[in-house]
Amino acid sequence: MTDSPAPVPAIEITDLTKVYAGGKRALDGINLTIPRGQIYGLLGPNGAGKSTTINILAGLVNKTSGTARIWGFDIDQNPRNAKNSIGIVPQEIVFDPFFTPFETLENQAGYYAVPKERRRSMELLRAVHLEDKANAYARTLSGGMKRRLLVAKAMVHSPPILVLDEPTAGVDVQLRQQLWAYVRELNHQGVTIVLTTHYLEEAEELCDRIGIINHGRVITDKPTRELIAMAQEKVVQVTVDRDVAVLPADPSFEKVELADERTLTITYLKNRANAGQVLNAVQASGLSIVDVVTRDPDLEDVFLNLTAAA
């Protein structure tokens, strides 16, 4: 019995480069494979190359060299099929303010040649909680509503891939939760999600896998849990029974700081010590421990370490 071939990735990027006029190298040979069916986080500092990569996939920026395939379609050899396979939610809020949300979606469906009987404008507005605004001018919508309208606009042609470029910038907490609930529902329906965000806690909670770009290169691409496990620093906050006159010292400590007169914040490396050793060292200095709070490493710790080193 022969093994069935592996499914074609949602997005496959090979040796992708972009050099702008004047010599600025925005992308420097990116290689990236995004599996189907995942929520994938594409992270990086400002100017790292995330938006350039997305704009190349969207057909808005011409690459200098390399290849990119969307749902198996090369963006140069099969541009129409590639574009039909992806929906892009841009950072900028872009649509005609004099159209209503319903008209906006109908017009977008027309651009993709979606027959009228197959259009889902009201269904999409209902999904993003804008059904009651269907016939209001788009310019009267709040910032959060406009963001959600952009998501609906990106889905009018039912693409198997949805790219969200900083979708929650300027969106309040309640609207953000509604947006992520809809994104999760789309993913459960089989839509592959690619997300860029500066809210690292969002990426940690939502994403199955994360790639980090810095200076136009991919510096890591791992499952989220595996990526977070790379962090070596752990922090334990210890409250003691009296004011601390002299900071305790021990080889297991990477750093010791006073949060207040009786609270020590101690950083240690988990590959060299454990919390028990740290607490024993505090007690050995003559202090009695009243309370302990530990903080495990998170995505922000890994992100800062990797981008600082790159």
C-alpha cells in the first residue's frame, strides 16, 4: 500500500526577496510553509517584512525574485487562481465611505465574478455583527465596525485562506473578542488563517504555529507550544517577613530586584536551576518566606530574545 501524498500547503514561499528602488532590501530570501487548516501567526518588529510579504501574496507588490504559491497556485503562473484562493484584511481601512456595508460586499463579490445567486452579503454581515448596519453609510461606522466589515469583505469569494494584517489595531476588547470568535469559527469550517499582530498574547492564545520575521528573514518557524518552551528565563516573586536591607545573592540567580521593601523579583534560568533551589537560597540568606508567585515564560519573552539576537 502506498502512502497518500502530503496535502499541498496553504502557502509556500521559497527564496522570496524584495529590493525596493534605492537598494532597500525588505525581504532577504524568505522560506515559509504554512500548512492547511491552521491559524498561523506571522510576527516580527515594525519594518521586519511582514506587510511586504502579505502585499506580494495579495498582488499589490511585485517580488524581486523567488516563488510564492497560494493553495498550490504560483502567483506568477496562475495569478487569478492564486488571488481567488486568498482573502486579505489590510491594516488600513480602505473602502468607499459612500457605499453601505451591503453595497460594499455586493461590489466586492462582483469584482470576483461571484454570481448573484451565490452571494452571501447578508450572511457575512450577520456573522460579523453588522446586520443592523447593512444599509447605513460605511462612513458612519465606528472603527471597530469598519474592521469587521473588512473581514466580511475579504470573505465574499469564500477563499480557503484568510490573511489578517493587524486586524485588532484600535479595536476595543469586546469587539476584539467578537472578531476572534468569528475567526475561530472560520477556522473550524476549514479556512486557513494567517495573522499578523503586535498583541503577542493574542498570537499565543490563537495560533497553532508561529513564524517570526526580522530584517527580512525568517528567524524561527515552530508550533506555538514548542516556541514558548524555548524560553529559558523564569521569574519568581518572593514576599518575605521583613524589609530587605541587603539583596540575597546566589549562583542560581540571574537577576534580583526589589519590587517593594519586602518583595523580591528573582530571575533564573530553568536549565540551570528550579524554583525550589531559588527559594532555598532565599531562606539560606536569613529571610523567611511569606508568599510566592511564579511567572512562566511567554511568547513575549521568546520574541524579545529572538529579535534582539537576530
